[in-house]
Amino acid sequence: MSTTELTPTPANAQGPLSVFKRRKKLTAAVLVLAGLIVFRFVSGLAAPFGGPPTPEAVYVELAEGSFGTMRQLGRYYGSLSAPNRFFLSSKASGEIKSLLADIGDRLANGQLVAVLDDEEHVLSRDRAAMNVKLAEAQTDEAKANLELAASDMSRQSSLSKKNIVTQSDFEAAENRLRQAQARLAVAVSQLEAARNQLSDAELRLSWTRVVASWPGSGAADDFRYVGARLADEGQLATANQPLFELVSIDPLLVQVDVIEKDYPKISPGMSATVAAEAFPGERFAAKVLRVAPVLSSDSRQARLELEVANPDLRLKPGMYADVVFVFDERREVWSVAQDVPFRRQDGYVIFVADPVSSTVKELPVELGLVEDGRVELRGLKGLDGPVVVLGQHLLEDGQVYRAAGQLAAPAEGGRS
């Protein structure tokens, strides 16, 4: 008896039906993927044939333009100095008995500031005065002798005409008159010399009293200030030794060197302003006093000297000076930050944003004055919206934009 042996089928074995179903699902997935690819391709080709493209927005930063006054400035730096500055010295030698002024004191013209030991000079003055008295007595004696000689000569002349005296007596009287005249001339000369010696002694005595003095008249020349004290009481001063440094501080001077480009714009009498670090935010009136007629061949700069009004004496010599000239001024003009205008082949442009359509408009501009990082837009009647200040190099006329953040506040620089 024959038997048939059955072999069991494994669990993962697939029959013909399951294989057919699997192939059907795979074919459907491939067809769907192919359809998506074709749809994307066809959609991309639609734009050149009139289909609506999807524009790509550019992220930018916006800011309002400024409307006001623009100025062309020239800024230079120097130091304030005193126009009148000198050392007050002692003309005599001697011990300093007293100093009557010190640093910062205001001195009037002719004010006593120091006293030296005058004992030696007093003695010299007294000796000269005695010599004057002696010379005066000798002169008086010579005058009396001259009067006697003249009287005798007159009598001898009268007797000579009557032939009462001899010729030799007449000539002797004449010689005595001439001698008396000569002695009087000598006495007068000696008296003049003695008086000159007295004047010299009195002058040297006056030098022991040191007085602050300077030429000039008017309110601006009435006072000087002690900038430095250069001696002490009890010190032995020699002739021409400086005791004080005196300065005037109203007005003050400032010297600056201007470049060749600005040199033709400056002339004597031109106004300027000066600022000092000690008074931030304040500016003081100044005017050009002198302009050097030549420029340095090394630096191509010329020296200017300006006078700075200082009626309240707040500014001091030696302070740092920031000098500003206004070379040109334009009112009621539009301006933007200096790096906003974008250079095209045919000139500069800016981009003005339209918040409604979220697009930008390209606007050709002509640049003008530059001040504090802003530039004037010449010939511009107005701005219809905010200006693109960052990202403008990625834009074209009509480009869609998207603001990167809040609208920036108007930049400073426009002045009404």
C-alpha cells in the first residue's frame, strides 16, 4: 500500500495571490510619485508662459528720512591760549620782603605786587640828594661871583672910557668876568649831573617796589591774572628775575592748521564756534583774526588764529578747543544716513518702501552736503514712505520686501 507524504508549508511562504497584490500596490505608489513630479515641473514652466510667478521677499531694515537744515562744516582742533602773556620781573636786586599777589589773583594796571629790601637804594638816593644840594650851593656861589665880575667889568669899562684906568686893569676885569662865567657853567653842569644821579637813584629805589604794568587802554586792558608765582618771600632776587607770570583771558586765542581744501573758504572776520571738554554741549563764539598767507610744503596746511570771546571768564588758557566753521548751509532739505544711497551705473538711488503693497520704489537722487554721518538728497521734493537703510543692494524696482523688525526711529541730523 502506497502512502502519500505531505510536506508542511512554511508560515512566511507567499502564494501567487499575495505576490500579485503586493506588486499592484507598488505600481500605484510609483504612479502617484511620477504624477507629483510632473505636476511640479509643469507648474514651474507655467510662469514663462504667462502663469503667475511667486516673488521672493527680501528682508530689509527701514527708517524715516529727515527734513530740516544741512550744513557743510569744517572741524579742527587746537588749544586755547592767552593773547597777552608775559613775565613780571624785578629790575633791582635784593631780598624779597613781601609778595602781594598769588596764583589766580586779578591785577589792575599799576598795582603793587612785590616789595624788595631797599636799604642800599635809600642810601644811594640820600647821597645823590646831598650831592644835588652841594651842586646847588656851588652854582649859587658861581652866580654871585659872576654878578661881582660883571659889576666890576662895567665899572672898569666906564673908567676906561674916561682914561682913568689903564688898559691892563680893564683887561684884567674882563678876564675875571670870563672866568666867573666859566665857573658858573661848570657849576650848572655839575648841578645837572647831580640831579641826574638823584633821578637815577630814585628810579632804582622805585624798582624795589614791583608794580604790574603793561601798555594799552580800555576795558580789555584794565586787568591781568596771575598765572604762576615764580618766587617766595625771603628769597634773594636778582635783576630781571621773573617773579610772576601774568596773562589776559578775555578774549582768548586759538590756533589751528587748516587743510588746503578748506583754506580758500576762510578769511579774516569769518565767524566760528569753539567747544571745550570742560563744558560739554556748549559752544562759544569766535572769529578769525589772522590767516597765514602760505601753506606748509610738508603738511599742505595753513595756520589760522581765532579770537574767542570769554566775557564770563569760564574758558582758560591751555584748554582743548574744538573749532567748527560753517562753510555752507541749506534749509528745508531731505537727508538720510550717508551709507543709504546705493550707487548704480548711472548714479545714486534710494529705495522707498510702500507698506501697503510691501514693495519698494527705486528713486534716483543727487547727493549734496554731508553732516554728522548724513547726506543731503538734492532735488527731492518729498518721500512717500520710509527708506530702506539695510539690504538695499539686494533690491530692484518693484521688489517685494519684508521688514526685519520694527520701523526704526528717524535718525538725528535734520534741523528745522
